Amino acid sequence: MSRLIVSPSLIPAEPLRKRAPAFDEHGNALSDFMVLFPGLIKKPQHLIQDTIKNIQAVFAKYEHAVVFAELNLKLSLLWISVRPIPGMRFEIIHALRTLIPEAKLVSHI
């Protein structure tokens, strides 16, 4: 898995659809979904860092499946691209909610 990218999103950047991979190294289409952490940006810095550490802990458990992840702090939104493994996005969201109860699944494709 590539490392978690944390973006303050205060600087204009290339659109996420251009940065996030659509296919894995074998040409298989990836599945994408988003997780919202309501009010994360308004929390004290140490709580933001704790949330980031918890996200990284979940991704360490699922490093075989997570290909790309970017946390947009301004939007409090986490984009995740995973390998096409049945049920994987639901396993990951469950693991995130276990450590970060306020995590909300926004969408999946």
C-alpha cells in the first residue's frame, strides 16, 4: 500500500480523479469509496493526529487491499482506493468505525 496522503487542501491541487489510480498493477479496476469524519478540522491538533494514526493502523491491517488513500483535512474526507476484493470496503469501514466511531461512509463505487 502506498502511504496515507494528508492534504490540507488549502493549496490548489490536481483533481483527485487524476491522482487516484483507477487500476492496480495487474490492470484490475480498483473500487473507490469515501469516509467523512464530521468536524475533524475543528478538533485540536492532537485529536487530528490521533485520527490520522488510527487511520494508518487500519490501513496497516489492510495493506494487501488498500492501494491509495488521501485525507483532505479541509473537507474532513478520506478517499480510499482498494483492490477488487468482495466485501473489502465494508471490512475497512467497520475497522475505521471501531477506532473512530464518528466515521461515516459517504459513498462507494
